[in-house]
Amino acid sequence: MAIGSMKSFNQLNLSFPVISASNGDVTLNSTKNYPMYMRIQASFSHEYSLIPIFIRALGWRKVAVLYQNDTWGLSGYVYFNQGSKGHDLSLVNPESSRAFPGNLNREEVKEHSHILQEIVNSEARFLILIMQYPTAYYIFEEFYDLGLRKGDLVIFTSLSDLITFSAYDNAYKHKVYEVAVPIMTGHGQSWVGPLGEKALSQIEKSYGGLINSYSCFYFDAIFLITYALDFMINRGMDYTDPDKLQKVMRNQQFYGCTGQVNIEKGSNDRIIQTFEIFLNKIDENGNLTTYVMGQFRPQSTQLITIQEPLVYADGSTTKPADLRSTDYKCPFPDRLVKTFPDGRALVFGICFGVGLIYLGIVIYIWNRWWKISIEPLKRKEEISMQDVIEISNMLSLSLNDILKLQNGVFWIVVDVVFGAIGLWVILCFVILTRLDEKFPTIVMLRHLDALADYLMPILGNLCFIPFTSVCLDIFLCDQSIGDSFTESFLAWDCYYFCWKGEHLYYAVFSVLALTAYAPLAIFCRPLWQELQPLLHVKAIPLFLMVKTMVQIILIVMNKTVKRAQSALHGALFLIVMLIYISFLHKFKPYNYARFSWWQTLILIAVVWLAFLSMVAQSIGGNPFILSAMLCSGWVVIILVGIYVQHKKYPSLLFRKRGQDTSTLFKFAFAFGRHSKQALQKIVPNTNVEKIILK
């Protein structure tokens, strides 16, 4: 403001003495360019060269700095930076995040939040803030919104004092209070000596409350003019001559409200004075108390005097570490995380949309191709490898339940799932098009056909829940640190922010995987059975379709209802499983009664686990008692299952007994009677003596 006025006066050829109470733009200290200008404070260069000394005296070595991006702020930063280099003080925030536009409103400060985020990321605890009111307060608010709280920052600000805080908007005071504790300010001493004390007393009687320290500098500016005029009048000098008046003003010396006042020779600035550091304490009600912490006395043999220790946010005087601890699980504190309604609505929309499409595909495929029955198994058959694979398909699981899919691990699993789905699509393509028969000379196709016999039921049936679940996990972005989609983060990796950058690529691949995988899995489940001549145990296609529908419903519930209302999810899970068990009891899912029976028992065991989990979540309970109930229930289910199986469901699968390993060992390495006995077991109904003689 002063620089603009002086330039205007020069352009208008107006010449008269101008005295300022502030120490603004450093270019104004030039007597050549501004011979009529004087100011009652010492140069910026003195003030900001002293601050690094004070910071090092407090024990700090690493600090961040943020300055107002104009000539005033840049001047302070330049001198502070020079002083820092001379006193082993490191500036830890990048050069690109040190300049900040000045004179901004609250919304404009938010637009430059990325600069403040760099300071947060630097982990610096001590911040030098060369910023004017009210932008400085808006910056405190934005630091609050970025997750910083009381004790995360120790602030030294260029604000002359915080008297303006008393008039600050009450709706935002709590943010400033949470961030700006402790906060230090500094300026030349004020209200000192008989004149200063008398002036302060009179002002307090007249106005009361907190008094702006800068008022004292305005008093001395007026006193400087008064003493100069008095000097000229007493000596009969022409005080209307601007040149004579400014020369007399420059030669005046007096002890005013701020101590000894005189203008430095060859400069427009006051000779360096005692510089005071204040600690400002703001309580939760917005009340401000200020006291002098220390002083710089340039003319004294003891340069720095610490009168009161720095009291930190925790109430102690023990200096914390230069850098903040960042032991967060995520690149932001937990207190910033909030449920993102728009993101949750999108998750619900995607999951329910995928679920409905899949259910429609299931119904269509069953009606179009697989509305057939399976002959029951009535005679004993030797169990095959295909039967073993079919048994394994009675189980299905979610990878989230057995692996801690957090951060890096999650992406490894995603890449594996995408790769497995790609292999699955290739196997299905080979089987459905019979490429191995059309091109018998291509060995790779024959290998893929053989591989399909073993992998298709595993990839398409056993892995249906984990594969579909992991693909949908890419869209779980219902928590955020802000109010936009790009500020939401992935549930399984909070280092990945959603709907931008790499997440978009994964989202596209996930859509492609879901589109290719599920329809083929639904169609090929019963198809695989028809292609296996050695498979004796088969599931009825209706069961496979219903099983798929239940799995889809459970996956969708897990991604939506469970994240919003876990108790409701538990109740719905029990209802779905009980309906599913009723279906199995009525329609007998396998052509082998024993398999149908054990499939039902497995689901009953799952329901028992789910019921106890609901009890524990709803009303609590002793974990040892609940664990005992769980194990006891499972034991009862197994015992009842074995008993009913023995009574109602005969075994129709058997495995031929192979040679005992110990018998073969005895025959190979034993002698005499033991060798004969071993050979008799290997080749029964044979004259062993003749074999030995030969």
C-alpha cells in the first residue's frame, strides 16, 4: 500500500514528507528513489535475519516456510532464507511450495490447497508464515481441512499480533484454534518507557480490551513529526519547506512509545531496535492471551534473551521432533476419512447393476440350454480325478476372508485374478470352438484341451466368488477425504485415489473381466460335466444355476449392505442361506445322495457360524464361550451327518486298493521268509517258490 502511494506521489510531482508505521516493501528504504519517505520500524532485512537465530536458539533445525507472493512477502522470504543458510537451518518444503498468492478469500485459498498439501507432506512441524491478514487465517483453516491438528504445527507468523482474531468469524474459529497452537509473532518492542506506559494506560481506560501493539508505532510516527515541527518553530525555521522538514525529521532522536527512535543514516528505515517475540495462546473459546517470550537486543552484548519458555500444544516445554511422525496406515490421518455418500451410491449402483445383469444371464442360459435332468447314481463306481474335482466344488470362499488384501497385496491378487480370467477365457474358447479337433497338428491346442479338463471347474466354479468379488473390489470407493469423486480412495488400498490415473485403467480392465468371465462361467459349469466320461458324480444344472444366483446375491450384499449396515447384512445372509438350504433339501443337488447330504451339512455349518457372529456383534459375549459353542455345533453337525449317512446313504464310490509301500520295500530289500511273504502279497495265487528259483 505504501509503495503504491509513494509511486503515485512521484508521478504527480507531489513532494512532502511521508512517515509510515510499518516496515513494508524493502525497496522503500532507498533515499535516492523515495527521499521524502521514512518509516518508524527497522528494515525487513533486520527482522527476518534475526528470526533464524531465534529458531535455532529454541533447538529447531528443520522448518517449512510459506510466504506471500508479492514484493513484501518475497522480501521477507529472501532475508529469512539468507539467515537460515548462515545458521544451519534447513527448509524442508520444496521451493515450488513456498510462495502463496496473497489477499485471497476463503474459497480462493482452497483453490491453492495443493501448495499447502506439499507442506503437510514435508512432515515439517515448525512453519514460518510470512502472510498478511486475513489470508493467514484462511490458510490455518485449510491446514485443518487437510488433517492437521493441535500440536502438528509450531507457527511463527509475520502478523503483527493476533488482535484481529477476536473479531474473526465464530464459525471458523475452532479450525484456527486447532491448528495455530502454539503460534508466535514478532515485531519491535512497544509500550515501553514512561511515554509508552502512560499512553497504554490512557488507551486502556478509554477503550479497554486488547490493544493492537502497532498502535504504538503510529504514536511514534506522530511524535516524530511533532518533535521536528517543535524543533523548527523554536529555531524560527520554515517548517512549510518539505525538504527542510524531512531533513529535520531524519535528525530527530527521542525516546518514544517504542523505545529510542531515530532514522538510520542513508536509509529510510529506523535504526534497528529491540525486537520482541510473543507467544499467542488461543483457547477453545477463542480467547487470546499474549506474553513476551524473548527479545533481540542488537546493541547488547547478549543478543538473545529468552524470558519465558515456549509452551507447546500439549502444555509441556519439551521440544517435539522437528518432523511429525507419520505412522498412518494411509497417506492421511484417520480423522480425515469420512463416508462419501455419492461414492457409496455409485458402488451400490454398480454392484446391483452387475448383480441384476448376471441373474438375467443365469435365467436365460438355464432356459435356453440347461433345462435338463441328470440320471441318479445307482451302482458302485470307481472314483476318478474328475469326481475329486467335483467334490472340491462344494466349497467356495472369498479371498478377502483368508488374505489381508491391503495396499500392495491387493494389487498382486488383482493381477493374478486378471491373469486367471484371461486363461479361463482362452480355455473356454478352445473348448467351445473345438479348435483342438479342427487343428490337430497344433500341439498347444491339445495341451490346452487337456488342461481344461482340470482347470475349468476350478476357475469357473470354485473361484467364482473370489474372482467376481475381487473385480468388484476395484469399485469400492465409498470413503473419502473430501467431497469429490477424485478425493475418494479405494477400500483395499488407501494410497490409490479413485476415478483418476491408474485406477481408471484398473476399472476398465475390471469391467472387461466381469463381462467375459461370468457368462462363460455360468454356461460352462454344466458343460464341463457333459464333457467328462469318467465323471460319475454330477450336479443337476438347476442346482448349478441356483448356486450361481445365490453366490451373486451374496457378493452384492457383501459389497453393499455389509458396508452400510453389518447387522442387516447378517440377517439377510441368514435368510438367503436358509432359503438355499430348503432348496437343496427339496431338489437334491447331486445325482449321488451322499454328496447332496454333505452339501446341506456344510451350509448348515456356515449358518451356525453366521448366527454366532451375529450374536457376538449384537449383544457381545465371552469369546471363549462363543468359540466353544461354534466347535460344539460343528461337532454335532458332523456326528449327525455321519450317523444319517450310515443309515440312509450307502457308499457308491470306491477306490481300488493299490500295493502297500512297506510290502514293496520288504520284497526289494528283505531276504528269506520275509521276502517270500512280501512276494506272495504282490502276486497272490502264484507258486512263489518257482518264481524265486527262476
